[in-house]
Amino acid sequence: MTTSFTKPLLWLSIIILISSVWSPLSAQNAPDANPQNNTLHDTAHQKDLLDVYKSWFKLPPQSKNPHPENKVYFTLNPLANVPTSSGNALVTSTTANIYLGPQSTTFLSTATFAPYFNFNKRFGLPLRSNIWLKDNAWNIQGDIRFLVYPQYTWGLGTSHTDQEKEWVNYKYIRFYQAVLKRVEAHLFIGLGYDLDYHFNIGSDTGVNLIKFTGYPYGLYGNSLSSGITFNLLYDTRNRNIYPFPGTFLNIVYRQNPGFLGNVHPWQSIFVDVRKYLQLNTSAKPNQQNILAFWSFLWLNSNTGTPYLDLPSTGWDEYNRSARGFDQNRYRGNALYYFETEYRRDITNNGLFGLVLFSNINTVSGSGTMFLSWHPAGGTGLRIKFSKASNTNFAIDYAFSKGYRTVLFNFSEAF
């Protein structure tokens, strides 16, 4: 079994990514007994869509909830977005948010169910959850999906042009579960189990997908990836829906041994770093004026990973990366991604805001890692849906060379 990753240079990139947050880590004061969230902003002078609705229909104000941690906040989005590689989709997304402990010491727990279908025979039932127990003592992460998911593929690296693509049919079951325990303020470690099962893989056109992609594993019939994960999470942000200034570091090492059913044992590592900077701190306390950075490195060992489990654009945890690209456009044994976004309120009451973003990626395959970069950019409008849970309705226009798309979501891309 080969355990080395594709290039030593990629390990250097991991060190660079981790070092980018090492200063904030080392600069923290001695750990508190409980990780404290930053002071929550006073929302008395902020407005959301519910306030607008109340003012239009002259509804009386609700009495203040003395126990906000017991309240469940629901959001229903009939225009939620899914990756667009097979055309427009009809989506309904329902999200439940609740505090399972005091808001000052406990992150907001979320569960999202977003069934969708489109007219190219794509269908999906995804259920994602991120649960924070009282005082952030434990974090329980879940991602369960059943997908009928035909989509285009372009092979590895930059071996094919935008027009040289092939249609791949498959069905997909994902079962990811991880449990992490807080060991220091803001620092969590834990274990998980990841299952990726693709079946009925093939091409309607009869093209030889192995020949087209130049990759021999997991392109016909069924493919199974079953692995144990080792997880490390460091998070100083005080919100995980609309993050305020802070640092986020997530490292997931996955081992897929033969005794768990893998035909070819393989391993991977995913390093995710995010940083949020408050600009013009002397401005009004409720005014959002944030510069956000997101970078991740995703590496697979070169030991027969099934094709559909290789690192690929748009296949991060929440399918939010690579705005401006067709999902699956670039794939390889290694993927590096970087994105910057500027976020600002455009009304004093926080009801409307805007974002400007750009991203870039590079993948291995056909000798292109760190030599061929693929940029994209865009802009977006934000409408405050709920000031209580700080949830925005997001409309983004994203583009890259030869591709344009409009995206709808609740919460931010990262």
C-alpha cells in the first residue's frame, strides 16, 4: 500500500496554511473554562424581513423571550441553490436553528433538509446537521445524502477544454458522522466515519469513460469508499451562519483500509483555513464591514481512489466553493483553493447588504498543479431574513471564462 501523497510540495502548502493561523492561536490568552463567543450585537435598531412584514400589516410586537436558548428558529427557502452542472433545479430548503445552551458560551446548532430535483433527471435528499451541546462541550457533525446525480465530467486536471466534456450517470449514498470534544478553549478533536457509495455508474452515450478520463478506478458499475476520520477543529468565530471576526481551522484525515470494504485502500487529508477581519472598527457597532478569506488544500494518496471521490471543485462539505465554475469542472489527486470576499451593509439597519468575491483553484492531473490557475469572481445582494439568528437571504452572480450562473442561498458561502 502506497502511503505517500502526490508531491512533497503539497505538504509545504499545508504548513503554510496552518502557519497562517498560528499567530492568532498563540496570541490567545490562557484558555477559559468555557469558550466565550464575542459579544452579540444589539439588534434593537436592526431590521429583518419579519420587521418589514409586521410594519406592512401593523402587527403588534412580540414580547421578549426570557429564554432565547429554548427557541427554535426556522427558515424556509423555496429558491435554495444546488450545484448547477446539470441545469436549473427546483429546490426547497428548510433550516432549523437552536441554541442548546447559553448564547454567550454556545454556538448556534443547525439542521438543514434541502430536497431538490431538475429536468435532467437529477434528484437529491440531503440532510446536514451541526450540533453544539451546552457550552460547546461537544460538537456533533452529520451529512446524510441520497442523490440521483448525473453530471458532466472533464477528466483530470486540464486535460480537456470546456467543450470536451462527457455525461456521467450515477446514484450516490453519503453517510458522514463525526463527534468532537472540546479539549481547550475553541479547540476540538474527535473521530468520525465516512461512507461514499456510488452505484449504477455509466454513460448513456456509450463513451469509454476510462479512456476519456485516463483514470482506471471507479468509473463503471459501483464504487465504495469506507473510512475512519480523525478530526481537529479550531474556531474563534462567534457565529457559524454569518461569521463575525475570528479564525477557523479544520483538519480531517481520512483512512480507508481494506477491512472496511475498500477494493484499493487509500487515504486523504483536508485542511480548511478561514479568517475574518473587521474593517473600520470605529464605525457603528451594528454595521457589517468584513473581509473574509477562505483557503483549503485537499490531498488524496495515489492508491486507487475511486474517480468520483477524488478532490474536485464544488465538492467541499457544503458544495459552496468555486462559485463561478461548473461543479466538477476540475478534478485531480490534489486540489488547492483560495477565495476572498468583502461583505458590507448598505443600509444602517442591516436589512440590505452586498458582497464582492473572487476565487482561484488549481488541481493535479496532466502535470498542472500550481502551474495552471483558474480564476472566477462575482457579486451578490444580501437581505436580512432573521436578525435573531443572523440569517441572510443571499443572491449571487458568479462568472468565470465561458461560464455564468446565479446562486440563491441562506447564510454565506463560508
